Amino acid sequence: MKAGCTSERRDPNGFGSRRRLTERELEVLKLIATGANNSKIAKTLFISENTVKNHVRNILEKLQLHSRMEAVTNAAAEEIRDW
């Protein structure tokens, strides 16, 4: 393989071949890990609760998970929690 080929690079989010989370999705995931509910996340990030729900849905879809708790557990296991 050629140097710099994308299949050789490690995903900076630590999720292997799964789709990369956006910076905002990572922020939401970090707040979920603190135990914050959608309302608290929305107030903290100055966004609507519907936007938070969309971010949570995208996180779960990208990580191929089914719950917020799985997402937090997965993040801890994959060592993306530098927070």
C-alpha cells in the first residue's frame, strides 16, 4: 500500500472503521458521559433539545449502538475520553 493511504490511518476518534464523529457530536457525547440530560446539554451548548436529539441519534448510528449508556461505555473502552 502507498504511504498515507486512508486504510492505514488510525481513526483519530478511536472508533476504528466506524464513521468519524463531528466535534459537536464529541461534545454531546462528553456531556452525556457526565450524566447530563438533553435539556442540560442543550442549555450548555446553546442549542435546542431537538438538535441534541439529532446529535445523539447520529452518535448512536455512527457507533452502531443502541443507547446513550452504550455510547459512553464504548467511548471509555475505546479511550477517547480525554476529559
